[in-house]
Amino acid sequence: MTIGSQFTALLAACSAGISALPSQIANVRDLSLDIPSALLTNKLYGAPANNFSCQSSRNPVVMLHGLSASREVDLNLLQYELNSRGYCTFSLTYGAHPVPSWIGGLDDMQKSAGQIADFVREVQRGTGAAKVDLVGHSEGAVQSVYVPLTQAGIAGIVEHVVALAPAIHGATYFGFTDLWYIGGDVTRALVGKIIDLVGCPACEQLAPDGLVTDQFAAAKKIVQDGNKVTVVMSKSDTLVPPAVSMIDEPGVKNVYVQTTCPDDEVGHAGLAWDKSVWRLIVNALEETDEEVYPCEKGLPF
Ligand SMILES: *[C@@H]1O[C@H](CO)[C@@H](O)[C@H](O)[C@H]1NC(C)=O
């Protein structure tokens, strides 16, 4: 596909970004919307295939990536880890514009919530499990409580929810490109330019007074009955600080990374790869406080 035809497809398909386009046309000529090849060969890139024949005594786990990320970049390594512990995991790239389809989470979050709800139902039916667990990071963490709150029938089939730094109460700054650090500075810059070009309705919706923030503020109760929610936060997270993530409702566990690993100054993006955090995730899914991983020092950003 040439840049020209991609651009035409983008114009045709992506109404949300159109207002941003005219001034960007000069830039797009130099911008490939294809996935950078350096990423495809990076060992940190790529998630296991969704396998509905997978058998486990535990609930299947649906992984929800953060803003600008995808199923291949973000919780993908945790997914392999959970598989090695006997979990069946499933993931999708939600909220991508038609072009480029490899950068997720940008589109209208209500639309994404519908997409995620369909996927959760598919996982529940496909595996035959009674309940599904959700693990989300950043925007995905927001979706892990937003989807049960807003999508009919989902709260009843979700059991555990683990939300890594959910920007529930309005985030003022987003690490749009931090999750692409695995491809280096060039990839991060490219992803940033593409996001400027195609637009990011989700970015507005997660801001203070954004639609989703307002919906949470208006909800009598964010967490639905029967959902066991753990919010994982780092005191060193400057993008989505704990005050923005915490859910102050009965039954919700709000957990700091530093309570169990005081020397881990992990930042927002780093939550996805940090074993100090993985331990909290596994403990939340298994309803235990057993220490399962030694502490480590996560990425500071
Ligand atoms: C899917 O899971 C089944 C059951 O564990 C296994 O036999 C099969 O090889 C898996 N398929 C893939 C593509 O991994």
C-alpha cells in the first residue's frame, strides 16, 4: 500500500481526525503509516495468539492495553508470563483507527467499550468459562471498570479486575508514546506524529471534564456488584498519579507498588513490565497476598 492510498483510506475512514488533517498534509507525505519493521523483530514485541481451546482451572484473562499501544505492545509480556503460570489469556487491539490499525486506544472510548464488551462475551462463550477476569493498563485499566459500568451484561460475567493506574478522575498529561520505547526514539517520534495526524478522541475523554471522567464522577458507584477490583498504583507515577487512579469505594483494593517494594520507583508506562507489579497482579487474580516475585526496579517513565 502506498502512502497515497493509505492517506486516501485514512481520509475516507477516519472522520474523527479529519479536522486535524489539512495542516498535516505536508507531513504525511514523509510519514509511513505502516508498522516500523524494527518493531516486528524486537523480542519485546508480540502477544500470544488467542486460543479458545486453552484449558485452565482459572478464569480466562482479557488483557487491555493502554493509550496508543496495542495487544502486541504493553501487556504482551505479562500475557506470556500468565500463560506460563497456567492461565489462558486473550487480547485485542481496541480503539484503533482503520489506518493505522496497529496503534490502539485512540478512538472514541464508548465505541471501544462496545468492542471490548463483544470481545469479553466472545471469550466467555468461546472458553465456556463462567467468569472472565480483566487486567488493564492506563486507558485499558479505565476500560476494565468502564466496560462493566456501561456495557449491558458484562458486570455479571466479570470476576477479578486488576487496573494498573486507571486514569479514572481525569489525567492532565498522557505518555502517548512511552509504551513504544521498545522501538527506540525513532519509533516513539513516529507514533507521536501519527497520533497528531489521525486524532485521539480518547485523549479528550480521559482529561479532567472529559466525557469518560464525567461519567465516572456522575456514577453512584463505579465498581459493579460481584466485580473484585484491585487498583495498582505507583507513587512515582507522574503521568497518572495515585490521586487520579484511586477508587474509593467499599470492597475495592487500592494497592501501592511501594507497599511491597519500597525501592521500586516505577513510572506509568513501566507498570506493564515490572515484576514488582506482576506479583500484585497475580496476587489479585488469585486472591492471595503471597509473595510470588522478588522486587525489581521498573522503568522510571
Ligand atoms: C491451543 O490450545 C490447545 C489446548 O491447550 C493446544 O493443543 C493447541 O496447540 C493450541 N493452539 C495453538 C495455536 O497454540
